[in-house]
Amino acid sequence: MKFFIDTADVGEIRELAETGLLDGVTTNPSLVAKSGRDFFEVLEEICALVPGPVSAEVTGTDSQTMIAEGRALAKLATNITVKVPLTVDGLKACKVLTAEGTMVNVTLCFSAAQALLAAKAGATFISPFIGRLDDLSQDGLGLIADIVQIYAAYPQIETEVLVASVRHPLHVVEAAKMGAHVATLPPAVLKAMFKHPLTDKGLDAFLKDWEKTGQSILDRA
Ligand code: E4P
């Protein structure tokens, strides 16, 4: 499974990119507003930090504006992925931009029917928002299972399932068990994935016992 990071905070992206575990980045207008910075400047910095796909969302609502915005964004860097909403116009824009060789991430997907349409429009990624479904007492992970099953039934579909609106590590684990291609993680969720109290406890005990030996591995370095 590929891990994208879901933030427009360049500092956080820099810190997490150093782990070597980041395959890409997703942003959205709310995350950009939260950063308080210039959109294009932020995108340039992110694209230089992470070589994988970097999603940048259009804000037009008609297909012609989305296509023009998508072209402007795609000019920034070769790893820009234009994010369009799952609307009729969004999918029209998806078809045009995909035909031009631009990667497209279709966002705000909340049903398997929508995911089928995005694949038909040639989307590079489909982003089902599972946390927001869970918030409404609907089954976010169930949607991932449905989309993975449907896409697998049609080998000609190349669209990757990008699990979005992830709230906790269990979302990631369950989506990975289903074979979802990508999960985009808020920084806190990625950091939480490293943690287990038994790891901390075990490491503490090993280090205390090692100290008693009075040895140093680096003496032989
Ligand atoms: C995905 O690309 C979106 O930016 C994101 O996952 C939305 O998550 P939220 O529901 O936590 O806002």
C-alpha cells in the first residue's frame, strides 16, 4: 500500500518525508486555507520535497474552468495530480485532463456508483472519504471493500483506490487488508502508526539491560 500525507503544512511534510515512507501528498482547499500561505508557492515546495503524486484541487465548478485551472496547476511540476470533485463537470474535466497526460484524482466520492463513473472517466485515483461516512453512521470501510471488488472485476480499470478522510490506524490496516492501493493520512495518523506501548516498554528494558554490560557497538565501528 502506498502512503500519501494529507496536509498542506510544508514543515510537517518535510519532517515525514525524512522517514522515506511518503509516496505522495494530498491537499484540498481547506488544508491550503489552514496553512495561510500562497497556494502555488506551497505546491512548488511540496513537489520539490516529495517526488510522488501531489494532489492540488481545482476550485471552479464548471468543466471549462476546471480544465483551465487543471492546466495551470499541471504546469507547476510533473508530479502534480489535479484534483476534481465528483460532479458531472468534474468528470468531464477528468476525461480531458487525463487525455492530455495529466494525473487526475477524483475527490469527494461517497458511493460505489460514483467510483464506477470516475474509473470510466479515466481517473488516476478515486478518493472515497471514509471518515466522513463513518461520521454519519455509514460504513466507510464497506465502501472501500465495494470499490476494490468492483475494480478488480474489470482488469481494464487502472484507477487506483485512494482511501481518504482517514481517522485512525485501524482504517489504514483494514483498507490494506482489502487491497486498496493508497491511503492518504493526516500526519497524526501516520505518526500513530509507529506507536505501540509494548515497543516502548520492550526497548526501555533492552536498553537498561544493555547498559549493565558496559559495552558499546560503536567501539567496533
Ligand atoms: C483527501 O484528499 C482529503 O483531503 C481528506 O482526506 C479529507 O479528510 P477530512 O474528512 O478529514 O477532511
